[in-house]
Amino acid sequence: MSSVLTVANQLTLLRMLLIPAFVLLVVYGHLGWALSVFIIAGVTDGLDGLAARRAGQKTSLGAWLDPAADKLLLVTTFIVLTLPGLGLQNRLPIWLTVLIISRDIGIVLTVAVINLATGPRTFKPSFYGKLATATYIVTAVVAMFFNWRGYPSPVVTAFVYASLAITLISGLHYVVHASRIVNT
């Protein structure tokens, strides 16, 4: 049990446990605290990988749990920042949230179909996928920051369109990559 529940995996689980706290803080209008919780969750993301590499504690659970925690945090954040009725000055547009979630579902379904059709394959995150995740994180932080400050900002709009662009680019890149795998 202790070989599975490494420090890195504990940090990942902590990130997952912070998600409901983040949601409740946003819903109840404690936007500064919500931003702080999101940043803490982001720090745990950096620390879990560092802990796994430094201590030589990479586990198959961690390899699955870490990206799942990242997706759960980002999808939840985008959904909450899209919800009407919370009085947010910088709500994220529903089309962006739907597009990001659809891209992720498309990637998961494509991997599943390819694995069923051709046998198990490993899909490492691409540069564009990593850039998309980084862009989403910055978009969420910027939106939360200006929501906490209480005024609309064109900076949020710029990051919304940056998120749109990288979502389309990374999604297209993934389709091209998947078609190469299928055609080999």
C-alpha cells in the first residue's frame, strides 16, 4: 500500500480534494480564496511530478491519476467560470467550455478506438496538448483574478481567444497524429 500511496500520489489526491473547495468558494462569492485554492492546486501539480522524479517513485497509479486530476480540475474550473447567475464579471463563454470538453472527449474516444483496433498504444502528450493545458490554466487564473478584482477585462477576452486557437490547433494536430497511427 505504501508503494502506491507515494508523496507524489498524495499531492495528486490533494489536488483532487481541492476541487470541491474551489467550486464552493466560487459559488459563494469568495473569489480571492477560490483563486488561492486554484493556485495551490496548480502548485501541487508541479510538486507531484517533481516528487515522483526525485524520489524515483513513479507509479502506474500516478501516471493515470495525475492527468485525470489535471483534467478534472480544468474542466470543473471552466464549467464553474461559465455558469450564469454567479455574478462573475468575466464569465467564460459557454462555447469555449463546450469546445474544450468536446476536444478532450474526442481525444479519449480516439485513443480508445485506436487501442481497440490496433492494440495497445501509448499516446504521449504533444507539445500542442501541453501548450493547450498551459493556456487553459492561464486563462482560468486571469479570469479568476479579474473576477476577484470585480471588473471586466479585455485581457480575459484575449485569453479566451488564445484558448480557442490552441484548442483548434491541438485538436487538429491530434487528428493528424491519430490518422498516421491508423494508416501505419
